[in-house]
Amino acid sequence: MIATAPPPPTPTAPVAGHMTLATQLLHGRPPFLLTGERLVVRGTVSSFAAGQSVTVRFEEDGRTVETSRVSVLPGSDGTGRFRLGWSPREPGLVQALAGHTASPQLSAFTARTGSVRYVNPDMSEGARGPGVWVLQSALSALHYAVPLNGVFDEGTGQAVTAYRKLTGLERVPDTDAQVFHLLQRGAGAFHVRYPRDGRHVEADLAAQVLAEIEPGGRVRRIYTMSSGKPSTPTVLGRFRVYLKTPGVNSEGMVDSNYFIRGYAIHGYPEVPTYAASHGCLRVPIPDAPAIYAWVQLGTPVDVYY
């Protein structure tokens, strides 16, 4: 009898796989990175196979700016893992896309990360664009009084000054890498000293900032401020607003909220970064109407160092 050869094995169809792709070490609200910082991408493939690799493409503002092929390493649970990084030198919106080509073991599949905003940290009045929007959004998330318009205007400079005051930086109305690194960590929150005072105002004379506080000790808004100079210091203690006068008075005070004798929270044309008033709590004139509208007769005012 003549032996017949066994039929060739039927090829096994490749398994349908999938992949996840995520960025690491992102901080801030919203998350952002500074130009030159490394964007680290970590990927997971559903099944590991020897010799696997993926192609990772980095796009900035919709343009492909970097392409790399990276080997997939075995994970402890049968999956495949890979990791790589890239550092753009220009501000923009960056996204990573990864592709796994078909193989005898696995089908083709792709994945992408969310977009990451890269920011140039050196900003001053007159700057505009998405980077300014990131700055304003980060300050707003910490409850600083700041416009949300993508323009580094006077109001943005005042908010930056208030932020620098609370973080112990030089009191100037512009930004640098140090400011953004602190924002990435969520530093610069106002620490309420009298949370049991309900809806009230706190004036921190050491930091030269004013804060509106909601019931439960929740910070509503933080403003830059200038209190009484050494020769005419602001009185310390707990007071209540007893008189409110709208508009501009004969002393040039705008939207005044009096809390003891002639001492008031009010807008004024000059609000230095240091204590310079005759005893009142000066705030920038553009902020005065909002503060006046929020403060009520009887609102507690806590003044302290």
C-alpha cells in the first residue's frame, strides 16, 4: 500500500488584537507641557508575539513631525508593552498615533492619545493665543480673578501678580517656566484661615491678596490688593461691612465697602504690589464692581498677617 502524505495544515487566521495608548507625567488643569519637555507615550498591545513592533507618529497642529518604530516587549500578563518619548521645540497641539501592522498572529490595529497643549512659558502683556488660554484656565481653576479670552491683558497680568504673591515669586505681571511649573503642580491655592465665618472676605496682608470665601471655606475668587503702608497701616481683626457706596467718591475710591470707620475695600487707579494705601484695601478698578456686587452689608471681613 502506498502511503499518502497528510494534507498541509490549514493556516490559522490572525487574532483580532487591540491597543491602548496613553501619555505619562501630564499635570495641570488643563494638562499641559512646556516647550522642550518630554512627552512620554506608553502603549499596551492585547497579545504579545515575538518580533512585534509598532510605528508611532507624533503630530503637531495636524502635521506629522516625528515617526519612530519601537519594539514591543512582553508584559507580565501576556500583553505587549512599549514606551517612548519625544520633545517638541515649538508650542502647539501634539498628539501621538500608533499603528500595528498585520502579522500571522495578530491583525492590524491602531490607537491614539488625546491632544496635549505645549506652551511657551515666557509671556507678558500683549501675548495671545492658545498658550494664554492655558495660563488663564489654570489660574481660573485655582479661583484667581482672570479673563478667559486668550489675550494676555491687564486683568491677566493682575491675576499673575496675585499668583506670584501667593507662591512667593517676584511680584511682576509676566510668566516664566517657574510660574508654569508651579501651575502644573497645582501650587498657589489660597488657604482659608477662618472657614467658620461663612460667606466672608479674607485680606492676607503678608501676601497682599484679597479672597472672597463661600460658606464651608470654599474660595470663590482671589484678587491682588494693596493695604495700608507702614505709616497708615490697615487695622487687623474681624469686622463687618457696615456701609456701601457705589461709584467714585471725592477721594477717587471706586465702589467702596466700608468695614470699620473710614477703612474700605475699594477700587483705585494705583494698586502697587506692596502695602501703599492710607489704610484701605485697594483693588484694581476693573475688579471693584464684581467685588462690590458680591459683598453685602454685614459680610464679615477678616484682616490678618
